[in-house]
Amino acid sequence: MEEIPSDEDVNAIASSNEEYNKILLEIHKLSPIYSDVLILHLVNDLSLKKISKILDEPYATIKKRYSRGLKKITDVLKKEMSK
């Protein structure tokens, strides 16, 4: 079972404005199905349930997109930090 990073993991990485901008850049590199959910949740502070209503998608779909997108950017950022 893959480990899904939490909001706290992302917030810990984003301890400065420069790091926050790196995260946003990585989010924008993702497919819109992931980036839209991540931006609405992490930047606009909307709940996943509200996002599912806005995007007219099932809650489970939004939750999976959020988890997968968060995992993708976390992996990229961890790889960058280990260089």
C-alpha cells in the first residue's frame, strides 16, 4: 500500500515563501485533474467535499485525485531536497 502524504507533510516542506512557490510550480506541472483539486484544497482552503460539488465529480474520485497529486509533488520535492 502506498504511503499518502498528509497536508502537514506539504506544509512542513513549505516553510518559506520560496519553497511555497516551488510547490505551486510543481502543482502546475501536473495534469489539470490533479492540479485543480490540489489548488482548490491547499491554496483556496476548500474541503474535498466542496470540491467534489464544484467539479461535479464523486467525492471518492476527488479524494483519490488529491491523494495521487499530493504524492506526485511530494515525491518530486523530496527528490529535489536530497540532491
